[in-house]
Amino acid sequence: MGDAQLMESEFERNLCTELSERGWLYENDGKPTGWDIGLAMVPGDVLHWLATQYPDEYEKAVPADLVDEQKTLAERKLLQHLTKELAKQTKMDATTGHPVGGLLGVLRKGFNYAQVGRPAAKFGPMMEFPPANSNLTEVVEAAESVRLRVLRQVRFDTATNESIDVVLLANGLPVVTMELKTDNTQTVNHAIRQYKNDRRPGKNRALLAPGRALVHFAVSNDLVYMTTKLEGEDTVFLPFNQGNQGHEGNPPSGTGSSTNYLWREILTRPTFMRILKDFALFEPSKSGKRDGRLVFPRFHQLRAVERVVGDIEANGTGKRYLIWHSAGSGKTKTIAWLSHRLIRHMGSDSKSTFDSVIVVTDRNVLDENIRHDMNLVQSSKGLVVTVGETSGAKSPQLKRALVEGDHIITCTLQTFPEVMKLIEDTKELRGRRWAVVADEAHSSQTGSAAKKLKELLVDVDLDPDDEEISADDLLLAKDSAIAASSNITFVALTATPKAKTLRLFGTERDGRWEAFDTYTMAQAIEEGFILDVLTNYSTYDMFLRVKNAVEEEQEVRVNTGEAVTNIVRFARLHPTAIAQKVRVVIEHFRRNVMDMLDGEARAMVVTSSRIEAHSWSKKMNAYLDEQRYTDMKTLVAFSGSLIDEDTGETVTEVSLNNRSDVARAFREEGEYRVLIVANKFQTGFDEPRLMAMYVDKKLTGVATVQTLSRLNRIYPGKTTPMVVDFRNSPAAIQKDFKLYYSDAHVEGDVDPNALYTLGERLDTADMYSHDEMNAVADAYLADSGGEAIAKSLAPIKNRWNGQMRQAVLSKDKAKRGELEQFRSDVISYRNAWQFLSQIVNYQDTDLARRAILTTLLARNLHSDGEDYDDSYLEGVQLSGVKLVPSAISEDHSLSEGSTEGIKLPTFDGEHKGGDGTPQRGPLDEAIDKVNEMFQAKGVDVSPESVSGFITTLWGFLDANEEAVAMAKNNTVAQLKASEGFSGAVGLAVLKTVSEAQEIQSYMTDPGFLQAITDIAADTIHTQYRRSVDVLAAPGQAEDARTARMALGGLASLDEGWVDGEAGEAISAEVISRGAHVIDVMENLGNVTRSVFPTEEGGVRFYWPDAENQLTIEVEPSGALYVHTADVAAGTFQDEAVPNNADLTERLATWLVEEVGDHE
């Protein structure tokens, strides 16, 4: 056969042959005999269908007594009329919800045909589809009689001999065209160019007219692209590929072309007829024009829906499914198609699989989008019922729809509890089967929305102190008998699954929990459905100094952690700090963004709180007025209300904007160019013209991806959206994006025995008796009311609070540690129950009763300790601020995702980071820490190195004054033999191994402990003898000791040390590298005491008093960077110090220069 087997014709023949094996008619090698070029159909198949399915109507159009030319003429007139019907613009019938006119209208509804002097004929659908109920034998037979035909080399132009490679027809009407290219000679791009250049619609080309065929495929051996509308150069082709290991394209096939899924799966008779029936739709133009477009599902949309339905058919109802589809995946249509498939589905018993399908969204705007797409899918009038904000469960329509069944009910997260409550309270609905489809199942509601949910869910265990409630929380909080019932099937769709979402809804495969179906961010970016938001990323460092303006000499004792948090908030909200950022934002927007997208570009400022958003709004509006920038305005968005500190008035989003619909104003009113948000519009907000984002909020985990992804929508002329970040490092942002780039999963599983372990610890803590636990649970379960519940809880609450008070007064740290551990166990048990009871059917009433107790108790145990003076903020002043660009327009786009799994929550209840006593110190110490933390900037955390263990231990030991005194006054041999020093080392080891779990097993080895003692003796003695004998500069020894103590203390920082969420733990490798830096500084005679952690797990040394700013930073990877800045000259320099470099030589230049500046 030679090269002929590599040619396009062979590819074409093989494809058509395989279609003939999958339900398609393929006669005479596919030669287009019977094809009418002008009518663009196979008349014989059309007339056969009309005559056999509608004989009475056909008799009206083509009477049986007509013969020869008269009959041919009558048939021709009928076919010409049908051609006109097919050429009509498709519209949606508002009465029936069905498409009218065009291909879909003719296929699904049919057409009317009238002639002068004859009765009008009313033909039904040009196709019949297999019914969900197989007992409808007439419909089954009609569907089986549908002729699906394959033709090859089909002419499409009456004036030329040009032909299309393959045309697929249903009862004589073309539904699919294909241009094929074998990769041995050409690529899929050649097929696309052929469609654009040589397949333009024209008056002689009926087949190519808009709407005449449902879809046009460009196919090669490797790739498939599709379009539903040919428009010459303006034709838009979309990928129709499976994806390849989380990226674009197709995986290799062991049985032929990588694209054979198209004809072996998608175009098989049953699947293709289902697509024509349930998926193909007409979408009117949103611009108000009378046109619109046909929609053919993308591959992953079709795959996800069919996978879920197929699994339900194979394994029954009651399961949970997670569909992880990236932004840009068309999730709303996937939800619409899935909901319609589920509500129509019937089992082998010919009974509906589900009585109703409930679709839950987390925002009203998403609910509107989903209802819009729901109504586009072929359906009957009244099938979709909406639960409105005002009517809710009180709506007679909703109750009627639930009782009647066979309805799709759409609601928001706010109204979902009302629907569930109605189901639970209505006797007629008990025992029915439901499907719940949740969009963005993890997304949260805050503020008044969260408060409303809590009020509705009065019978559900939710912590009133929690600031957020998500859809996950709702499902987790429901009684497990309901959430795990076989009559409820949950399908969760999300672009950014959290760990608990993956575990709750995910599918277990090879020891890991992952999505049931996946369309990744990487694939969406590579296929051009969304933009990469990390390609133009700028960051700024803000250097601030706060001081204590109180002149009294006495020190104010504070809870340092609380003081740091409060001073951070004070400095960040200070008008001077915000004013500098406002100037950067507005000038950057005007210079780089404002004129883009034909002057339509928008920007978003992301802040941490309502107060910050309000402050930004005031400062930004003031700056616009001051600069007389009248061509742009701002909007601000947040939930609830707050007090304006300047006026004392209560302000809301509506009062500040003078608009009730911020999203609409931002979208439609051109003067509003910047939207300032606080915990709003960071998920589910779709504004394609959003071109820039200015971030003044710490972002971590899924919130990073959700927030920045507001920028990724495509828009004509939009190529590289911009991010300017005041709070986060690019490395930390990259780390979060990697988790969701091409894979998202959790490794392993939670331990279901954690509840028993925690329960045993609680029961043996001597804080309550079994009878007291039962009394609390009984009062709660009996709905006895708040007073009765409080009475039953009082003995336990008072017992713990009383013991804590006594421990504080007596300064009994050990007792405080025990009480804090009990409180930690209470919280861990509550959280573990809410999560694990949805996974494990424990059938243990004690576990459930203890869960009630811990949920109530967690709200009533207060670890306040002694009273601290919080008036210190009156003396805090912002004494300096400088905003410095650290990276401008860098490309941080990803090529590969992370192989690490998303971490599941653990419920061991272990209280980490000491005995729970708040760290205390002078006010000035707290202020110093704030100054240091504002400089935080770093990269990814690297694995801990074993060698770092010794340095970590040194940090703890160096903080022990008795050990330091012994080192200064004894020889090494005396230290090694000293029981006192050995005890100090043992204590330091105990602290260190809590940060180095992998060496805990050696704790019982006397040889190991002795070796550690010897090493510690050598280290501490050498250090302090050298400090005395070698250092020439007075005070350097004390500065070095202070720096080492600070560095050692960083080893005990737990993850989340900044604010409970942000802040990575510092690895032993970083501590070790930092100790080396201190040694060099000491030798060079220029030690700084300003040693502080970065939020990403690094350590930074800062010379705050230097005229020219100098910073030495140890990044989480162990890499070392020196940053210098001449603020007056506006010059900056960064230099990396290789790991193998002579650190003394490399640092000498900068450190000596700094000494010179002070002399």
C-alpha cells in the first residue's frame, strides 16, 4: 500500500468504517449519492421519515394519488419549505421553553407546511430520541428507525466542485461536518484554516449557512477542534480534547489515533443521539440582538455529566461526587445539563431515579446564571422552580413543586436551609429521593448572610464565633443520618477544592482522595479559556516604624501576641500608610491600565476588612479630587455596616456608593473604574474587563486562587492582566496556585478512631461526669430552651473556669497547660465529629452526646488569663513609612503543578507551641516585633535538614540563662559532667523534638542524649569564651547573644503564627543558616538584634538604624539574599549569595559599609 496508508483518504475511510460499526449507515463507501447540494440534505431520508412517522400529515403535503412529475414537484416544494425552516433564526418559545426554527427547532419540534387549496400539514420532530422509560415502545421503535448516515467528500457549493471530507446526517439533515488532516502530512491547524478561508458561508452554500449544521469538527490524528458557526476569519474554534495529564491535548492511544475517542465514543449512535436530545442547545445573544448561537458541549462537560449518570446507573443513589472544573470550564452549563439528565433519568424499573433535583449556588449572581442556562436546555415549562430570597420556604410554588416531584429547584446558599427544612418537616416528602448539585461547594458567606444562615439553622451545631459559613459547613453540620442517607445524592462542583471538600465528596483511588472528574487550570489556560494571572506580577515592600509616644518610664505589660495583632491593624489602617498605597494604585492604573480594552478596563482593590475598605475608599476618593482626576470613580463593596470614625455615622455599601447594585454599576456605568472590596466579589464575580488587581490582603491557600482568578476571564484585547501586591510574596502565591494547577488531591485519610482517642482524653480529664454529659445532651435534644441547657452546662463550665482562674493567680503553669489541653481537645472533638460523622457511621450514642457537649462547651471556656492593659494603643504612633517596589512586572506563570496533596485536617487534639500561656513582654518589645514583621518577605519552605537540629537546640539552650552562666564560668569538661547543664540540654532537646518529629524515637537512647550534651557543651562554651576573648567592639557579645536567642525562639513558631492562618513554621535548615549569618556578623563586628521571621518560613536580619537600609534574608529554601537600598537616591540592589560561597567574604563589604555609615 506504501505511502497511501499515510494519506488523508485512508484516515477518512477508517473513521467512516468505524462509525458504520457504531450505528451509522455507511453505504457505497460513503459516496454522496442522493445528496442535494442546493437543499443541503438527502431528500430520500427526509421524505422517508416524514412519510413513515407522520403518514396522515404527509398525505396532506404529498397526496398518494400524485404520480411522476406531480409527485416529484410536491416533494420538491415540501423539501424547499423545509429548507426555509432550517434557514430561519432559532428562537426560544416563551410558552413551551422549546427552540423554534432552525436545525434544533426542526429536529425537536418539527414544522408546519401549508399549501393553497390543501389542508395544512403539521409535522412533528424530524428525530425521535430513545426515551428514559423503555416501556414506551412506540417511542423506542421510532428512535430505532432514525437514519444516521455518513457521507464522504460532500459537495457544498452549487457553483464549484469543492467538497467537505465527511458529513453526518440525521434523517437526511446534516448535523455534523468534518475536515480531516493526517499528521503525517498536515496538522489540525490546516483544517481550521481551510474552514476559515475556503468554507465561508455564501448564497450557493446552504450547508455552511449559520445554524444548518450543529457542529463543524477540525480533526487530525492528535487533536480535535470544533465550532458551531462558520464566519470566515472570525470563526472561533474551541478545543474538543480529552486533556493529557492535566494539560491540553490528548493522551496517546494504544489502538490508533489519539483522537479516536471522537468516533468511538462521542459519535456512537446512543451517545450522539443523547447529545442531540439533551445537550445541544440554542443560546440567544445577551446583547439583546435577535441572533444567538448553537452550543455543542465541550468534551469535559459531556464527560462529567455522563460519568456521574453512568455511576449512578451502575452503583445506585446515595453517593457523593466531586467535579473539579477550573474557571473557564463552563460550569454553569455543566450544572444545567447534569440537572436535566438527573431529573429525567429512570431506572430499570421505569421509575424516576430522583423525585427532585436541588441546585445550590453560593451567590445570587451565580443563581441567575444557572437559571439562565437551565432554561436553555430542552425542557418543559415549569420544570425549573426558583426559591427566591423573599419567598423562600413559604412559597406555595416551592412546596407544590416538591410534593409533585419531577422538578429542578434552584436556590442560593442563603435559601438552601429553608428548602432542606421544608423537606424534613413535610410528611409527604419523607422517603423520597433527592439529588443535590452544589456549585462552589466550599465557597463561604460572611457577615449578614452568615448570620441569617445561623438563625435558620437553629437546630444545627455551628459556632457563633465563626466568621464564615460555607456550603461544606452546612452539609457537615446536618445530621449524619440525613447527609449520608442513600436517598440523597450529592454532586459538588468547584474550581478550587479544599481538603475537606476532596475528602467529603472525593473518590478514593490508590490511597488518595481526588475528584470524580477533572478539568484543570493548566488545561483551561493552555486551551485559551482563561488567562494566566501570574504573568505580570509586581510586589511592594512597606517599611514602617511605630513608636511608643508615652513618656512615662514604666513599662506596660501586655499580651504580646494580642499587642502585635492590634498594632499591625493600627499601622495598616493608618491614613499615611494607606495614602501611599492609594497613590501607587491610582497612578499605576492611569499609566498602565486605564486606556486598555478600548478604555473599558477595570481594576479591583482587595482589602482585609470593612474598615480597611472604607479607609481605602475615602483616601482614594480624596486623592482623585486632589489631583482633579474627573474621568474615573470608585465603588466600595462589603457586607454589613460600620461606624465612620471621622463622622460617627453608620455607613453601608449602599450609603457610600449611592447605589443598591454595585456589581451592575461596575459593569454598566463606565465612569466607575475601580472596585474596592472586603470579603466580597472574591469568588463567583465575573467581569471580563477586570484588567488589574491591587492586593492589600494576606492571601493563603484556596483564597489566593479564588481571588486572583477574578482576573483570568478572557476579553478581546486582554492578554496579560496585572497584579500589584502589597502583602504577599510571589513565591507564596505560586505555591498556592501549584496545588490547583494540574492536580488536586489529598493523600491518605483521616483516622476514624480519632474520636475515640479524643473522647477518652476528655472523659479522663476529670472535668465532667458521664451523668453531666448526658444531662447536657438531653436538655439540648429535648429542645428544653437556652436556660435549661445553660443550667445543665454550668457545673462543667464553672469547674474549668474556676480552675483556670486559680492557676493564673497561683502562676501554676503546669495546671494551665492541662486546662489548655482540655480546651484544645474539646475544640478538636467538635471539629472531628462534624467532619468524621459524615464519613463514618459510628452508631455510638456516646460519641454523638459528647459532640453536643463539646460544641456547647467550646463556646464557654475562656482562656483569658490575667487582665492585660490594652490602653497601650493610645501611646502608639506611626513614626515613618516608605513604600518600596521589590519586583515589577515579573512573570511567575507555572509550567507544572504541585505533586503534594492538599493537607487534610487532623484531630489529634495535641496543643502545640508551649503550655498555652500567652507570651508576655514590654510594650516596646511588642512594637519592635511589629516593625520587624512588616518587613516580612520570602519564598517556599524547603524540607528540614538533619544538621539544623543542633542549631535549633542551640536556640533554646542559648535562651537558658543558667546554661549561659555555666558556659561562661566552667570548662568544657566541667560542662559535660555537670548534671545541671545536662538537665538544661535535656529540656532544650524536649522542646526541639517537638519541631523535629523524625528524631523522637531516639529520645530514650542514653547514648544519643549524652552525645547531644557533649555537642552542646562544645558549642556554648566555644561561643561564649570567644565572645569574651575575641570581640573587640564593646557590646557585640550581648548583641550576638540577643540575636541568637531571637533566632532560637523562632524555631518554636507554629504554622499560623501571624494571625492564626498566615505564617509558615521556620525549618531547622533556615535556623542553621541564620546561625551562620550571626557568626559572620559577630566576627565582622556588626551584629543586629533585629532578627525576625518572614511569613513564608524564612528569617530576616535588619539594620533599622542604618542610613542606607540593609537586610540579609535567609529564604525558606536556605538561599541567602542581601538587599540594600539608598532611599534618598532611590536605588536598590539585590544579590544572591551561593550556598558554597565564603559567607564572611561576601558579607564583609556590606557590613563594613554599614559600620562606616555610623562612625
